[in-house]
Amino acid sequence: MIYEPLHRMAYGPEVFNFSVRPSAKRIVVSCSLPTIGSVTVQLISPSKTYTETDMAVYENTTINVAAATTYQYVKRVTLDMPPPTKAENWTLQLTLSMPMAHQISIEMS
């Protein structure tokens, strides 16, 4: 058997359900990681799956230089969409490069 280091393995997606109000035209999802890493974001509506190629993507790495250097990674995606005519249940799917604590924010306008 060949074993790969854990930091190179992809992990299964995390799934979060949320409600999208009628007339919402934009969804913004932010994911903050307490270290260097990466995350892939998908938004799943009742009629379509949106990938990062359908969204504006912003990534930021902050390096705190102190006695112990620390990193924080943030990815934010913005989806501009036709507004739903009624409330819809959507799914946020995140795939992290490795399991770690993280914080997620979902905004609508």
C-alpha cells in the first residue's frame, strides 16, 4: 500500500442548507481558515449548480509576524443571479484542502 501525507489529500465536501429570499440578486459567501489552506465553493439552487467559474472570487492571506508567525486565509465568492420569485432552499458545498476549524458567512442583497 502507498500512503500519502494527509496534507495532500482532498476531503469530502461539507454541505450547508440555507434559504434565499425572493428578490435576492446577489449571494456572497466568505470562508476564513486559521492557517494556510484552500477551499472550493459551490452554490446549488433548485435549478442550477454554480461553481467558482460562475462567480467572482477573492482570496486573501494575512501573515501575522510575531514570535510565532501565523497565517489566516480568506476566500470570498460573489454570485450575481436572477432573483427568485419565491423563497428557495439552496445548498452551500465547501471542499477544504484539509480538515480544520473554519468560519463561514453567507450574505444576500
